Amino acid sequence: MDLGLKRGSVKLVAHNPKWKIHFEREKEYLLQHFPDIFVEISHGGSTALPNISAKPIIDMFATVSSLDHAERIEGDLEKLGYEYRGEEGVSERRLYVKGDRANRTHHLHLVEVDSREWNNHLLVKNYFLKHPEEAQEYGKLKESLAKKFPEDRKSYTSGKDNFVKGIIEKAKS
């Protein structure tokens, strides 16, 4: 299987062009079920970046007019295999995960249109796509952190924080 990872673990694999296909398929599936809820759905995270390794979990950012929609569609998303995780430490986002604990395949981040979280997602993604050398540096940092924290996703994610904040600042200027 080219997609999925045990909850909380960190394992990076080489970029797989099939990830874009997985994203597009899931995006269409969600838009068919929620045409009046999702304004836009974007492929995020490292699976959206060519030539760097990533956890084999598809990150998707879906914009909504209000985060109130997140709770309203919770039951319907559950029927599609998504588990509601709430804010998970990010007040401007609601997280849903797909796949069981042994094989998480998708992270769906619901954010409001024009929110800081949505804008930061776009800044980082577009910056890395335009600056592949910095994406490579990011990839090296991730590989180092993955070796250090193979079973500690929170520490792995925290270790990337300053680098990503720096990219956001570069992208804004």
C-alpha cells in the first residue's frame, strides 16, 4: 500500500506521484457529498511537494464559510470514514482523520476562507513549489527529526515549527 501510517508514528517515504491521484480522488468524493459546504479543497503537507519525502498521509485543507459547519457535518463525515478530532491545538482549524489507528490515510483540515491557517497553508505550499532548494532543506530537517522521534509525532511536528514559521515570513516578504 502506498498510503497510510500508524497513528502517532513517524515514517517518511520517498515522494510518490500516486499521492496526487489519491488527493484528487478524495477531493472529488468530498465535493460530491458536501457541494454546499466546502468552498475549496487544497492538497497540503509534504505529499503535495515533489521530490521530498513525506509521511504517507494525504493532508487536505478545505475552506468553509464558518467553522460551525465542522460540527454540523460531523456525522456525515463519520459515515465516510472520518473521525472528528476537534481543534488539536489549532483554534482556527477543525481536524478530521480517515483510516483506523493502525493505518491513517488522510487528514482533513477544515479552515475558514481567508483565515490565517488557510493563508499560511497557501504561503508555505506555494513558496516550497517555487523554491525547491528550500523544500529540499525542509526534507532534510524532516528526515533528521523522523530518525530522532520515530514514535513521537508531537515532537517531530514541534521540531519543524521554527523552520515553517521562517518560510511563512519569507513568503510574506
